[in-house]
Amino acid sequence: MLTLFCAVTAMAADVITLPAKNGNVTFDHKKHQDALKDCKVCHEKEPGKIEGFDKDWAHKSCKGCHAEKNIGPTKCGECHKK
């Protein structure tokens, strides 16, 4: 199990670009991984694709986390870049 976790973690892209109609969102996965230290904060079941990930999930989880921790972008133009 640990080997699988390490392999998946090693394969994760450092920066992910998520296409969106109001401007793409560039997500620094490595930065979040280093800051949060616990993959289950975002990946509830296991590392890999997030089940149910869509605009609503991102706005609730990502924006919500940023607001709760008072760090990171919370306004549309701070994430969505045209």
C-alpha cells in the first residue's frame, strides 16, 4: 500500500491547468501537497483523480478552504486567468 501511495504521489503533476470557460485555473499541486501534508484533505479516498471534481466541488472545497484558512485566492479573477 505504501509503495502504491509513493508511486501515485511521485506521478502527480506539479502544476495542473484546469480549463474553464471564464479563464483557465492553474493549480500548483506541489505547493498544496507541501503545505497540507495530508492528501485526504482533498482526496477523500486515496491519491489520484478526485471523485466528483467539477466547478461546484472546486468552488466549495478550494475556495472554501482558502476562505477558512484566510490564505490563497477567493475571488474569481484570482484563480481564473484569460
